Amino acid sequence: MYKFVVGVGILAAGLVAATSMAMAGSCPGNPDALGTSRTITVDAAAFPRIGSMQYKTTLPLNDHEVLITFDDGPLPPYTNRILDTLASQCVKVTYFLVGQMAHAYPDLVRRIYNSGHTIGTHSQHHPFNFGEMGLPRIESEVDRGIASVRAAAGDPRAVAPFFRIPGLARSRQVENFLASQSLALWSADEVADDWFRGITPAQIVRKAINRIEAKGHRGVLLLHDIHPATAMALPALLKELKAKGYRVVQAVPAGVRPPSVPELPASMVAESGGWPRVVKASLTTGTIKQIKHKRHHVAKTEADKELAASLAKKKSKSQTATFDFGAIWSNR
Ligand SMILES: [Zn+2]
């Protein structure tokens, strides 16, 4: 892995070009892969707040450089599908995992890390009112989220000190707390509205590309690895980025990262029969506000049985599960 510390303000254009050339064409089995052109080391001292959607500061990406991020997971089978797509293109991204989800699917957390991606956190329960929460709850959500993801990863060093606020619901209190913990606060430069109900994969691709182009042909893109439409859009999005001459940059934290973490058996994804598959796992209504499911949800707990019963009443037009983490956004 090639690493560049851009955070200290040294950006050696020649070295970046050399790195891009060295890494291009190094994707096994796919000589035309989009690939990952370079890494950028991010720490809170150099980059306390990232993302022009909410802040004056963002990462110093060059022309036609994008940094891709995925929020709210992990969740099979969509996280699996997205990891497959990223691997086929040798694209490395940054995940902002929800603690409760990481606890439910530790095998996927480890697969994400061992696939070479970066893992940050996104609170324990993804509360929608982050911007109105008092300090004790902010502290609890942030700290427990980090603890859960670290435990799921099996090595605390595998989790970067990167935090994205649920729903991007910022407040001065949240920002001050994150700064006090030396956590880099990630907003975004672009979103693709992939949490909107009924959005199509083609619409996600178009919104992502249009907004990246409108922001000076660069940016930190926010997607979600829990939505089927996002999983379906990703191959076309990466193809179009490649066709338009974009390069992918991966954010990495400062300091030592383990080369890998011990793998766990993938026990959470159920049933054969092709993708999209049925989710067979213990889910709690505390994190998951609403699921729409075309096929049968396999319930293990009483809470899941209730959820499954409500799902049976709400037939979805979209394919399989849609988690309603984005409700706070849809209402804007
Ligand atoms: Zn989120």
C-alpha cells in the first residue's frame, strides 16, 4: 500500500502521478479496473471537519479525484454485494459503521477490513436527533459505537478515529465533543439521495456524477451500503467514473494499522438462490425503524416476528429490504 501524508500540507504531484501509475493495472483479473490511485492520511489535527455540504473545509482532493464512503452498515446481503463490486474494481473506500449493526454482523466488519477498506464509526444506535442530544447521550452514542465496532473487528487498531454524525445532524455540542476526542468529523461533499424511497439505481448514478461534476469534479461522496438500489447502482457508477477519467482516493488514519484481523465464519446470510437474498439475522427495532421486504423475513426473536408481521402488511415496490435510517433526510 502506498501512503502519502497530505495532512501536513506536502502534496508531491510527481509522486502522486507515479503512485497512480504504479497502482493502475494492478488489479488481478481486471486490467481495466478503476482501481485506487492513492491514499490520503487523515487525522483530526489536520482535518477536524470534512465536507463542503456543511463545512468550509474538506479534503484536498485534486481535479477528478473522488473519495467514496458508505454509511449505516454492515447489512447482508447488500454489504456483501458492494464488497464484491469494490473488489472487482480494486476500489478502496471508507465505511462508517453503526455499532449495533457491527455487533450483529462481526463477520462482515472483518471482511470489510480484510478487503483493505477503512472503517470509521457512525454511533451505536443511529439516533435521528443527534443534533438535539445532550452531552451524556452524545458521549454514550459515540463511545459505545466505537467500542462495538472495535469489538466486532477483533482489533481496536482496525478502527479509524473517523466519525460521521447520523443524519449529518450536527450541533456545536457534538462538534466540540468529537474534537475533544480527536475524532475527525466527516460530513460529505456530495450525496446521491440513495436512501430515498423508490429511487432507482440509474438515478443514484446520475445524481452522484452530476453533483461530483458540479463540485469541481471532485469530492467525498456519501452512499449507504444497506440499500439494494445502492448495491445495484455501484457497478455502473464505478464504470462511469472510470469512463470520465476519475481516480479514487482512499482515506487512512495516521498510525499503525494491523495488516488483517482474524476472520469469522459468515453465518448471518441465509439461503441460496441468488441475489437479492433473504436476510436471516436477529434485528432489533431499536436500530431499524422500518423494513420493507418483498420476500419473507426470517424471524428469530419476538421482536423480529413483530417486525415480520408488519412487513407482511407493507408490501414494497422496491427490491427486498430498505432500512429507513434516512428518514431524517427525506423530511428535509
Ligand atoms: Zn447514517
